[in-house]
Amino acid sequence: MTAMTASVRTIALLTGLPALFFVAFFLAPMAVVAIASLTNPAGELTAANYVRILLDRYHWDVLWVTFRIGALTTIACVLIGYPLAWYLVRVVKWPLWRRACVILLIVPLFTSNIVRSFGWMVLLGRNGLINDGLVASGLIERPMRFIGTETGILIGLVYILLPFVVLAVGNALAKVDPSLEQASADLGATPAATFWTITFPLSLPGLMAGGIMVFMLAVSAYVTPALLSGGRITVFSMLIFQQYSSVFDFHYGGALSITMLVLTLILVALAGRIGEPKGGSR
């Protein structure tokens, strides 16, 4: 009986602490934001904040820009990240070189987004290294404007978020059984047919996971769009930050936050449904 009691206490401790952490640092703050979004400064219950968002076309324009940047960032990371993950998992045979590549890939994650964004501001400036290289190579006649454009923001976000796709896809590719591909080749399938019928479907969950992570991080990013936009482009996270830090309207800021969260979750859920195998999981 004593052993059983100790076991129950251990299980309760192991499950209780994570649950307490989740409640204290996620559910409670979200509840505070949700309650603030549904009240006015006088503490009265109201939906005026959400009505204001719904009827203001400016907010929908900013939302469109935000989700467009998030979608383009995700597409770019997928198109670049999948071949890179394939190279690391299937092409690189020397373990030391593979480890070196992975280290080079994740090292930027240990650097602050502010530092990386400022670095891209220097590189993408009119007299930056990228413009100097393009002019010197003869590809362009005069420096291009990257800072203050969506292109500049996309470059910064792709650089920052690319490792998430590479790591997710690489993990999925590493779990694909090579004997399945060998069997497909033995049955006469071409390498391209083997990839599209065997390898790609089996790695799709990793690709979807990486893509969803990139999209959620891209639409909620603040530092990179704020610095690389040059004040010319506004994303939704910047609106939320302004309400909390400049206007000090926590009620309206809360409504903006909840709106952003709900719309992002809806899009992620739709993406997850699209990525599900037809016929359901088996």
C-alpha cells in the first residue's frame, strides 16, 4: 500500500507540475487578455473592441499584409528547406561534415533576433554588401531598395525561420525506411516516381510541422518586420505593440491579440486538414 501511495504521489507530481506551469504561464495570461478584450476601462462587459476591429478596414488591410508575408515566408522556407534537409540526410555521408552543417544551421538561433535583423539592415542597405555585389556583377545599374519593402522583411524572416523547416523535414526523412525506396526501385519505378509516391508522402508530416511552425512565428514576428520595414509597412504584431506600449489601451490591445490568435489558429487548422492523408490515418 505504501509503494502504491508513493507511486500515485510520483505520478501526481510529474503530471501536476507541468499542468501548473501550463496554467500559470499560458492559460492565466490568456484569460487576462481575453477578459480585458471584452471589457472597457470602466470594467463593463462589452464587445465594442471587436466591433471596432470588424468595421475598420485598416485592420483587415494590415491582417492581409501580415498573413501574406507569413504565407510567402512559409513557401520560401519550404522550397529552400526541403532540398537542404534532403542534402543533409541523403547526400552527406561523412558524419563530421553533417554535424558541422547542422551546427552552422542552428547557430543563428542562439543569436538575438534584434542582432540578426540589424545585420540584415546593414547587408540590405543601399550601400550594403548585397547591393554592392549586384551592381559590381552588372545585374543591376543602381542600388535596389530592400529596407522598407516586403522583400526585405521576407529575406530576414526566411533567414531566421529556415532552420525550423530543415530540422523538421530532416527528422522525417531520417525515419523513412530505405527498404521501401529500394523495393520501389526493384519494381521498376524511376527515382522521381519513388520520391513522389514513397519518400515525399512519408516526409510530409515533418514538412507540415515545419511549415506550421514557420507560419505561426512569421505572422507573430515583431522585431524583424519593425526593423526591416523602415516604418513603411505595418504588420499586426506592430499594431498590438503600439496599443500596449504607446496608447496604453490594454482592452483594445487585448482584442487585437485575441483576433490575431483566433485567425491564426483557424488557418493552421485548415492547413492541418489539407495536409492530412486522404482516407484518414491508419
